[in-house]
Amino acid sequence: MGDALNIMDVAGVGAGALVTEMVKSTWESARDAVAGLFRRGGEETAEQELRLIDAARQRLVDSPDIERGSVESQLRSELTIQLAAFLQKNPDAAQALQDLADRGKEADTSAGARTSVHGNTNSQVVISAGDISASGGIHYRAPEQSR
């Protein structure tokens, strides 16, 4: 994992996993795992890195729904750079970061479907774990416009 390409790949995967975890109720356990990773660089380094991670999460949580996708993308980029810099100084942590990202993916796939709906004013959202049927059908129409 010593060359820059592998470090960037792992940093990118790790950044994506972190951004995904930031909005989940399991964030604290993910944060604890990342803190353990950063401690490989020393306690002072861990504190500095975690301050950046916490600030990034706060930006994401505070962002309006309409801007959430843009903020997530920006944070993935920023965290990729942060994690890559950390891994360049601590290349032995690359496998640990990859393992953290893999555990997050496994948890997502084992937990069932996840759905996020934003900005759906005056609409209906139907979510099903299987087939949906209705005698006579399901009909939707656009809301009437005020004139």
C-alpha cells in the first residue's frame, strides 16, 4: 500500500464511507473507529484530525436538504485529501482504513434497503420491500395549480 495511487484509492474509499456514516445514527461508533485509526499517528495528530472530521460532519448536518448532495461531494474531496496526507505519513494505517470502509459497506448491505427522499413537496412516496398491488390500480395526478 506504499505507493501514492493505492493511498489515494484507499483515501477515496475511506472518505466516501466517512461521509456516508456522518448522517447515520451510528456516527459515534464510526467516529470512535476513525479515532483509533488516527491514533496510529500519535495522540496529538488524532486530536487534530478529529477536529477536522467533526467540523466536516457539522457542515454536512447543518446543510439544507437542497444543498446536501453538493456538500457531500465537497466533503468527499476534502476528506480524500486529508486521509491521503495521513496515510502518506502513516502507510501502515492504509489496511485499517480499508477495513473500516469495508465494514461500513457490509453493514449497509446487511441492514436492508435505505431510502432518502428530499424536496418532494406536494408528492407521494411509496416504498415497498416487495410487490405493490391494488384493485383498480394506483393513480396519481399532479396537484391542481392555483390561478
